[in-house]
Amino acid sequence: MTTQTAGPPEAAPRDKVMELDAAIAAHVHDGDTICPEGFGHLIPFAAAHEIIRQGRRGLTLVRMTPDLIADQLIAADCVDRLVASFFASGSAGSLHEVRRRIQHHDPRPLEVEEWTHGQMAARYSAGATGAPFLPVHSGVGSDLFEVNPMLRSVEDPYGGGRVAVVPPIRPDVTILHAQRADRLGNVQLWGITGIQPEAAYAGRRTIVTVEEIVEPEVVRSDPNRTLIPAHAVTAVVPVPRGAHPSYVQGYYQRDNAFYREWEAISKDRSRLLAWLDEWVHGVVDRAAYVQRLGEERWASVRLDPRPAAPVDYGRTPRNGGAA
């Protein structure tokens, strides 16, 4: 008679909830490559501000659209190198700190690596899947090959001529914002989701700030919204209103007034540094930032409810379907 011995007990799922300051201190280090992603929507501004407060240096910032988050991190001297596409301030003006660094080396140069949106998306996909490179049509025939030596071309093995290829993005830390997650790190997001799932899988570590922590039953009730499962998440951080001035579908609108104001703020470097002193260094955390903005400002980005239609996922009857 063969006696079977039980294997080691399975480890209990790990609670991944952390405070924002602790998550940044533990997982973002000087010299890291960071990817704070979110395509106009769900931009992780609170996490970026904590990186500034903690004085990280020598970072490589990778982001499809630099946006205000790049202007702020670069002005705070956190970033030495920018890898990006579509340099713009959310269609509301220029990124003047980025321009000062690139065009005038003021106060010091900024190393820049430029790609198209399509190439950046392919690079994240390659990083997420472990591919050594991916072919893309984006950029073929352009002068990007002259300004970016990392962009290469190879012969299509199926007879289609030469095709551009891009290397993977494998950041030290991916940083995202989302609507909700459970304590295990199962992250749910909706609206414009951009490249966030691929960026999460590409990262060696992934921090996700969320509007709220919910019970696992909430996540399981709508599993198709779990675009970033727990095994891809290092830390989940509750940070209500953590994406302002960008928006969070279902929670608050984009603060368009803020984006328009940023044009004048970033154009004057002394004014930009004063803004950082007041709104980043001058507040202890995101809750203090939210309070300083005031209820009138938050009322201007309020949303009315618009629930989606219910979905019936169905379940096997408890009696196994027996009559």
C-alpha cells in the first residue's frame, strides 16, 4: 500500500496594500527607469509627486505622452533621460521645462530618445511578452531612423521587404493609476485603458495607485474589468483623487483649467519651481494636496452618475444542475 504525503501548504495570497510614501521608498531607486503610464486618462500624478518629494535622482522617464507629469519630474531634477513620443501638454500648450532642457540646455541638457506612439506600444508589448524585438510599420520612411539609432530595420522573412523593428521596454518600475483594486492587487480599470496592461507586465516592479480598495467579492463580480491581475502587481496604494489634473472615468473629469494654467506656469521657470514648492514639497501627501485645492475646484470636475448596464455572468447551480 502506497502512502501519499501531503505537499507543503500553499502560501496564503499576499496583501499588497502599502502607503504611497512607503511604496515609493521601497520600489523606486536613484538611477531607475520608471514608466508612469496612462494615456490622457489615469495619469499617476500623486506617485510622481511623491518621487519628487523623496528626491530621486538620475531617473530615466519612459512615457508615451510626456504631458505635465514629465515637465514636473524634470523641473524637479529627478530625470536625466526621457524616452517618449508625442511631446505635448495635453493639447493645452507646450511643455516648457522639456523645451528649455532640449533646446537651450537650461539649466542642463536632457537626453531624449524619440519614438512614435505605435513604436512605443510595440516596445511595451515586447517587454510584456519577453520578445527580443517586434516589427512595426510605424515610422517607416520617416527621418526617425536618423535621430534614433535604436530604431532598426530587418528583411521581412515572408518577402515583404524591409520592416522596422523596435526593442522591448523593461522598466525597473511601472507606475499606474486605476479606479479600484482588492488588497491582493487585482486591479480593475475602465474607460481609456491605453497601454497600461502591457506596461504592468513589462515592469520588473509595478506600483498601482487606486481611487479605492474594494473587497475581493467586488472584483470577482465583474472579472472582465480586471485588466491587471495580482501576479503582475508589486504594490497597490489607495490614493483617492491621485490622478488629478488628469481624469478618472466615473470619478472625476479632467481639470482642463489646470492644463491651461500650466502653460503660463511652466513658461516661467521661477514660477514653476515656486509651484513645486507650494504643491509638492509644501504638502505632506496627496490628501493635503486635495484639501489645498479646495472643494470649489473639485466641484468643477464633478461627474454625474452614468452606470453601465448590468451584465449577467451566470453561475453553475449549487445543486450541480440536477432537477
